[in-house]
Amino acid sequence: MKKISKVLFAGLILLASCSKKDLTNNETENPIAGHRQCATMEVHNRMMAEDANYAKKHQEIEDFTNRVIESGNYRLVNGVIEIPIVYNVVYKTTAQNVSQAMLDAQTAVLNADFNATNSDLNKVPTLFQSSIGNVGIRFVQQAVVRKKTNKTSWSTNDAVKKSTQGGVNPTNPAEYLNIWVCNLGNGILGYAQFPGGAAATDGVVLLYSSLPGGSAAPYNKGRTATHEVGHYLNLRHIWGDATCGSDLVNDTPTHNTANYGCPTYPHYSTCSGNPVEMTMNYMDYTDDACMYMFTNGQKSRVLAVFAPGGPRSTMGD
Ligand SMILES: [Zn+2]
């Protein structure tokens, strides 16, 4: 019998506490305004509970990230890191078979948001302007894989990433960011796998209608991809998935919980110190039109995964 580690136990508790919240949204097929749903933590907690190796690796990556940030030993690169994207479009209907123009628009949104060239960056309030992080990652479409399926919708069980289950296997996840575009059920807009998980399931899954110009308003400006790629590059939700929790980043304010919709500025936290919450951060749960910044601290955390020995150091050479 395997010994249950502390981390595994913590994972089980998290899983148990999460399932309660999920139940309330199970009947919802489509995303609804004011209720952005990302399933990254649900998948993370499942992996922590089921896979002791992932739990161990996850802690190692956290320790590594802290060491890199402390020492400043980031990879020596001139300018930006370039990440090739493989889009895996798994569709049943014509609408789900998103056009090349929509994929191009999605890549453009990722490039704008990760290089602080998004046109709404000027909305960042004065209080947070010095915190704006230009992450400096360029995304380039490498390939598009399209596959027709009989499946009406997909869940967070990663079947969409497996050809044996009607999905598409990822292409070379050590070098490419795989993005699956499909009809996710239960009102979920997307989910990502944090660094440290199995290569076979590495990447990001997006609801097809969350792409720019899709039908999932107010989540149809491509920011679900920005948020999920943030997770893929080791960023946590800004409220730390707990009441006044930590996102492991120093320059983001402590949030009570997730913010939805488009909060009026300033929105004050009731956590210690009553800071103004950074509701416009991509790692909150606000509408696409109301999130438009990463911070310098988030940038440091992202760049650490590309440092020599880091979990994504094989990418972007
Ligand atoms: Zn998320």
C-alpha cells in the first residue's frame, strides 16, 4: 500500500472542497455572464490527488521558481521568448470548426497581452501602472490539426487530448504549446495544465466560442486563452483559490475571492490592509473586456519556468 503523503492529503481536501462548488453549475451548458468558469484548479487538484509524482514535481517546481526569482538567474535571452502553437480543433458542428481567421485573431490577442501591447492597456488605473508586466513572449502558429467528432461536448477529463477517445494527441509538447479548441460542457470556458504534468496531456483547452469573435460574450475577446496560457506558464488565480489567499506573486494585492463581471474601480478588499483589488488582472475572473494586465511579479514567475533546468526550458530556443 502506498503511503499517503501530506501533499496528496492536501490535494484530497482541496478536491473535496471544490466539488461542492462545481455541483451548483453542473446544469449549465453554456458560460453565463458574471460566472466565468476556469477548470484549471479542478484538474490540478485531481492530479495532486491521483498522482503522487505530480504532487512531488509540483513542489520541486515551486522551490525552483523561488530560487530563480531570488537569484535572478533567468535564461539569457535577447528580447522575447518565442513559443510555437499547435491548434487542435476538435469539432462536431461547423461553428466549432473555427476559421483560420479566428485562430489568427486568437494568436494576435495572446501576442498583444503577453507583450503589453493590448489596446486597452491604457485603462490600467494610475495605482497599478508601475506594476504592469511586459512578459515578453511571442506566439507563432506552427500548425493546425482539425478533427471531426461525433461527441457533442467534452469535459475536463482530458479525453479531447487522446486520439483513442475521439480527441487529438498533442504534438511535441516539449517544444510546442498545444491548444485544443472544442465544445467544453458545463459552462467551462477553458482549462490548462500547470508545468510538471504528463506530456501527453500538456497544454490548454479552450471553449471554441471563447475565441475572438465567438458567440460566448462577454467572454469572446480571446482573454480566456490569455488566462489559461497564464496557468500553463505557472500563474495562479489572483485570489489564490482561497479567501484572502496567495497567488505566490509579490506585487498583486490580496483579493477576498474571485471578481466577476466588470467591477467598478476602486474595489476594496476586506483582507488585511484593505488593498484595492486588481480586478483587471488576467488571472482574475472578470469579463474579457475588463481584464488587461499582468504584473512584473507574474512576469518573473513565468520567466522562471524557462530558466535552465526549469519545467519549460526546452521551449522557445
Ligand atoms: Zn483559471
